[in-house]
Amino acid sequence: VTTTAREVALDALVRVEQGAYAHLALPAMLRRSGLADRDRAFATGLVYGTLRAERRLDDLLGRVADRPLARLDAPVRAGLRLGAYQLLDGLPPHAAVGETVSAVAARTVRARGYVNAVLRSVAALGPPWPEPSSQAVALSYPDWIVDRLVDDLGPADASATLTAMNEPGALTLRPNPLRTTADALRDELVGAGITVAPGTLATDALVVRGVGDPARLPAVRDGRATPQDEASQAVVGVLDPQPGERAVDIAAAPGGKATAIAERAGAVVALDVDAARLRLVADASRRLGLAGVACVVADGRALPLHDGVFDRVLVDAPCSGLGVLRRRPDARWRVHADSVDELAALQRALLGAAARAVRAGGVLLYSVCTLTRAETVDVDDWARRSLPELVALAPPGPPWRRHGRGALLLPQDAGTDGMYVLALRRSSSTVS
Ligand SMILES: C[S@@+](CC[C@H](N)C(=O)[O-])C[C@H]1O[C@@H](n2cnc3c(N)ncnc32)[C@H](O)[C@@H]1O
């Protein structure tokens, strides 16, 4: 029995509803599917698109379905959303409806008629599609995310940010300087028929197109490159670790930044509270041939490190992740408003503990892939008051925007993930 892209997409949507993370579950399902690269890319677009657009799709389905979506079986609900997404995305109705109905029928045959009828009614609604009742419905975000970003960034920037995060993020590679150069890696990729553009934000970053599964690229498999968004690459650029320096990343898993630090400094202490996730750091280090990555399972709020000995300390703190929603299509439905304040408290505690590890003259970098005031400038305000021995360093310039003593990168400004950085230097050796 051959599997179709729509069947894999449908199964993935059901798995996500059951609690799986799309960016982890889908690649594994695609690897098992035997689908050709083109179909894998199509299935990925369907799953990510459907998850992002969920609220908008439910609004359309709610106008025509005679039963609440919540009462339907999971594959039927997923099939309706999947079909409605394709219609909204402009696919011809015969393919969007017919092939989605077949995919659902291959799972629950008795739902065929119902799914067919509802999707045909959706197809009859547009285009032009009915006007959504609010910006949150139109852009398909929970109300709280829209309200929070409008409050924190202002309506124009919030709107541009929310729109940018509905577009898929480009795949960006970071060359491993121990094994290749940006030029050699670019030539290798171009030779394999891949379109490559230089990054605009991080030196050596390569933005690539036409790669279905980055893990299957020989350069990635053999440790010559790491997939990492340019904003994350730029964070390590701001930290600027030098060869031979002592560096620690106190929230290191899955290791994107810790391995980048080790590529530059030669070594890093990679600490994380989550032992299972920390194993990913060890795996990545092995793949990249980095012998100097010391993995330590510990709570960053009670660091098992000597005070005042590290040249570079990175606190890439757990956060609400509102800057990376384009890469985590299901995340917008998982994050809750309440968690922002809890995370901000954890961020302050991690930053306070990390500050002790920095030597006099050493650098402490706080970064989060989110955009809320509470997790950015408010953490900076706290640091200014509570860590007076740490003075702010000049934040990176445009496209970063000055934000408190740090800088904010909005996804619409450079086509990257959203990110905040605050770079501090310890002015004295007294650890309070
Ligand atoms: C934003 S992620 C780090 C990403 C990583 N720096 C990278 O570039 O790949 C935040 C990490 O903080 C870890 N974490 C959460 N609470 C922690 C704590 N109390 N101490 C140390 N790590 C913690 C999580 O397990 C998670 O891996």
C-alpha cells in the first residue's frame, strides 16, 4: 500500500493533537513514509500551514459545519482542517477536496460523505473568503498573543511580526570552521543543485532553498554544517567567544549555541537541567567532532561552578518562544499567557546565578527567542537594579533595534527568528 503526502499530513495532524510536537514528529514520520522528496516537502507545507492557520480554518469550518468540530473524531477534524487549508491556500477544489476525502476515508471510511459535504461547502464560500471577525482570527493566533504583542511592540510592528511568523522560515546553515569554510560549503551545496544565498546577519551563515530534510544533507550528516537560524548564529556572534577562553552555556540543550561556542573557543561547559535534552548536545558535538564540550546536568539557578572564572557566560534562557512561531507551527496553541510571568521569574533567577560565574572583565550574555516586554526589557530593568557590578555593552546595530540596554530583532526586519540579546560585562571581581 502506498502512502500519499495527504495521508502522512493527516496522521501528523492527529499526532500533534494528541500532544506530539510537529517539528519533531513530522520529520520522523516522513522518514518512515518512503515518500519522494517533493512529496515530503508538500506534506510538510500542508502540516505546518494547517497548524498555523488553525483558528482561521476553524472559523471557516464553523460557518458551514452542522456539528462543533470539538465533537468530531480526531481524523475527521484533522481532515476538515487539512482540506480547508488547501482551499484557502488556493489549491484547485477537486484536488483539495477529493484527495483529502480519500485520505480521511483510508482512516475512517464512514466519514467520507460527511467530510466531502463539509469541504464542498467550504469551497463554495470563496474566494473571496468571508471577512474574519478579528485580526487574531485573520492571522490565526490566540487573542492573548496578539494583545500582548500589540501592547509590547505597538500595533504596526506587532502586525508585521505576526504576519512574518505565518511564513515558513528559511533553512540556514552554519559552517563548522573546524571542517570547512563558508565558501567550500557553498560550493558543495551549489554542486548538489541547491540554491544558496549568503546570510545578512551572521558572518558565514548560508541560507539554502530546495532542501527537504536538512538532516539528510551530507554536509550536515558529516558534521561540516549545522542547521541554525541566523538570529541564533548572531547571538553567538554577540557573545564573541575567543580561542582558548573559558565559556559556559547554562541552558544549553539542544546545543545549537553551545556547539557554535565550542567551534570558536575550542571548549565549552554545556549545562542544562534536562538530561534527555542534554544528550542532544552530546550527539551534536560528536557529529561536529567537538571534543571540548563538557555536558553537565544541573539546575542553572544553583550552578555547580566556581564563581568568577568564566570569560564568557551565555544564558539562552527558557522563554515563551514568541519569536520562533514560524518554525514551531503548533507552538502558538501551546504557550499560555500565564507562563510568561513564570518564565520571567526563572529568567531572572538564571541570570542572577550566571552572573556569579563571570570573571572580572568577562562577558555575560542574556538571550531569549521571544518578544514580550516581561522577558526582555523588564529582565534588563531587574538586572540593572540587582546586578550593578555588571555594566551593559553596546548592543548590536541594525537590523537589531535598541530595546532597553539590549537589542531586539523582529522577524520582519531580516527574515530571521525573533530574538532579544543583552550583553553585560563584569566590572569588578567582587561577587555579591
Ligand atoms: C531556549 S532553550 C536553550 C537552547 C540552546 N541554548 C540552543 O541554542 O540550542 C532553554 C533550555 O533551558 C533549559 N532549562 C530550563 N530550566 C532550566 C534550569 N533551571 N537550569 C538549566 N537549564 C534550564 C531547558 O531544558 C532548555 O533546554
